[in-house]
Amino acid sequence: MWGEASIAHRRLVIVCLDFAFMGGSMGAATGEKITNGIERATHRRLPLLIVSSSGGARMQEGMLSLMQMAKTAAAIGRHGAAGLAYISLLTDPTMGGVTASFAALADVTLAEPGAMIGFAGPRVIQQATYETLPEGFQTAEFLVKHGLIDLVVPRPELPTVLKRLLELYTHAASAGVVELQPRNGVAARAAAGG
Amino acid sequence: MTQASAAALATWAQVELARHPDRPYALDYIHALFSDFFELHGDRLFGDDHAIIGGPAILDGRTVMVVAQQKGRNTAERAMRNFGMANPEGYRKALRLVGQAEKFGFPVVALVDTPAAFPGAGAEERGIAWAIADNLLAFSQARVPIVSLVIGEGGSGGALGIGVGDRLLMMEHSIYSVAPPETCASILWRDISRKLEAAEALKLTARDLQRLGLVDEIVPEPPGGAHTDYGAAADAAGAALRRHLGAVEALPIDQLLEERYLRYRKIGAS
């Protein structure tokens, strides 16, 4: 589900995945709602917060599910090209095609303590490689250590962290001073270290 | 035998053709279609992934950028190519090459052939999900035409990681799915032996995907499959690539990017 909200008097669009429904998996309807939320944020020039919890792409819908990865990523691309901020909050668990699309494309990526986050599940990895997986593999703390996310945030601290980030990243836009240039294209992304 | 299992067997025959050990791989097509392919190496961050190859090549007198997934033909080469399963470095090399294509205005030809992105501990540590996600976004915005051709197996996010573009073509006996049938059976039923059932349910053949409106053209293979006649398979692939490249190159780039966005935007839209 998604909608517009305010955190500390700053408007934003919040998209939230529901793990209780088919493991939060992304099929066509899920991908469509996520994209609608992202596009609303782009059209209204608002920052975006996506709270993810998902087993990944929905197997039951086949290739239509896989293509939602491309669709949501492209929508994030347009939101970012408009100079708008995107915060991704990864909760337990966030896996597969959700991690490998919109959830990994934020300006700032947060995760809840102990959340399982990755691409391939531990069972799939062990069946494919017979590897012994290290203690704490694919936890939020593991991802911070490997430089993949910015910060692990316990839930009671989330309001403060989100408020600070929204202020930091929307200050220029709300003051109407800085005209951000669209960061279109691969070369621009590479140049910016994106 | 029930009708359902007969259909599943027919689908499984397609899966086996797509994975046939004698099937032409990316380099077979590249050497047949392009003159002077110059392979570039490395992601400039960590390493060189031999499961994804690429570099500039000449097609009809102009330079194109080739990005392709490569499987191995014998045991040693299969190990070197990691069975066509790329690590993050492969996707980051592809990103580097597409960035270069943009710089020089080269159209991109992507040849897809992978069971999946590599499901390994190291791949997770080095951010395989982040590498694929970056490519989905970058390919969706790249200001050059991109034509993708699935030559064998299109496996999940591992295939999509070099597969976003303006056209999607599939060789007649290739497959493309949200997950390999074995992984799907493992995820849904925790039972790999139900892979035939999974393959049937996934709707992964070129014809299934054309019916879903995801594929622009199915490229005919010689009777029996591409492995029976590499020359005929490459000729058909070349003709289709030239036709679709010509069509997308003729469009102004801003229009092409808008059409590329809408191409994905409409999938699953109500």
C-alpha cells in the first residue's frame, strides 16, 4: 500500500510492502502499486520512503513478476533524475527481486536490526554451492559491514532518523534556491559514483 | 499419463533444448555476426567475471557495444565461466560498457544466456542485488538504443541484469523465467524433483512469452534446434538484430527513452 503523509511537517510519499500477503512477494499488482506510489512522488516533487519486506518476485505470476523489477527500477530512475530524495527501509526479510530492484536504489538505505536481507536465499545458496554460511550471513549488520547499506536503525529511533534525513535532503528544494540538474544516463551515474 | 504431465514434458523438452550442451553460445554468435570484436575486461572495482563478456564490435560498418553472458563448452571452461552464472563483477563490467556505449553513441546488443545470477556467499557479500538493481536503472536510462536477444536460458534477475532495453528477441528454443524451474520448485515446494511441474507453471517458452506480449520477435532456429546448424542460427539472429536495431536507431533518443519507459510501465498495469 502507499499514500502521502507528513513526517515533522514535511510531505512525502510512503510505500509499504506487506509480508503477511504472500510473503510480500512482488507480482503484477504489487509492482503496479509500488510504481504508482513512486510516480506520485515524482509528479508531486516529493521525497519517497519505501518500507520493504518481501520474499522477492512472485513465482506464481512468472515473467510478469520479473518485469516488475525493471518497471519499479525505471520509476525510481525518473524520481532520482528529478533530483528527489529516496529513503529505503529494509525490514525482515527483504530478499530476491525486491532487493535487486527498487529496494537497493535509494539515496539512503536503512535496515532494522537483525533483518535478513539479500538476493539468493540461504537454502538456494547451500543447494548450489554446498558452502557453509558464516554466522550472521545476510543480516542487516552483515550488510553494513560489507558497505551495502548506510545504517541499522532500531524501530524506536526511526522517527528521529527519518526526520533528520528528510530535513537534510529536502532543505534545498523547499528553500527553492538550488535547481538540481537531472542526473540522466549511465555516464552521469558513474561520474557521481552512483 | 495425464494431459497436464504431457504438456509439462513438452515444456521440459524446450528447457533441455535451451540448455543443450552443443547449443551455440554467445561467442559463437559474436564471431559469426560481428567483425573485429575486441573483448574488454574487468569492472575496475574488484575483478573480471568470465560469465559476462563484452566489448566493441563492428556490425555493418558501424561500432556496436556487445554485452553477453557466456557459458563454457568443456569442464575447464565451464568452471572458468562459472556455468554462465555471473557474480557482481559481471554486472558491474556490463554497466561500465553501457556507460562507454553512451559516451560514444554505440547501440548496445545484449546476448542473454544464464541459468541465474550466481547464488554464492561471496556474491551476496559484494552486493549482487545492488549490482543487478543498478543495471536495471542504468539500462532503463541509457541514452543509446539497446536490443536484447535471449540465445539460451534467461534465468531471473540474472538475465534481466543485462536484459532491459528497447527490444526483446528470443531464439525459438530459448527460455526466460522469473526463476530457474529447479529454484522455483525449491522455493514453492522445497522439492527440486518437481522441476517439470514448475517449468510448465512458469510459462517460460518463447511462445508463452510472446503470448504475454513481452517478446517482440521469435527468431526461427534450424530444424532440431540451433545446435544442428550454427550458421543458420546466426544468420537468423543477425537478420532479426539488424531489423530491430535499424528500427530503434531511427527514433530520436528522447522518444526512444519514453517508449522504453512505457514498455515496462505497461507490464502488469491494470
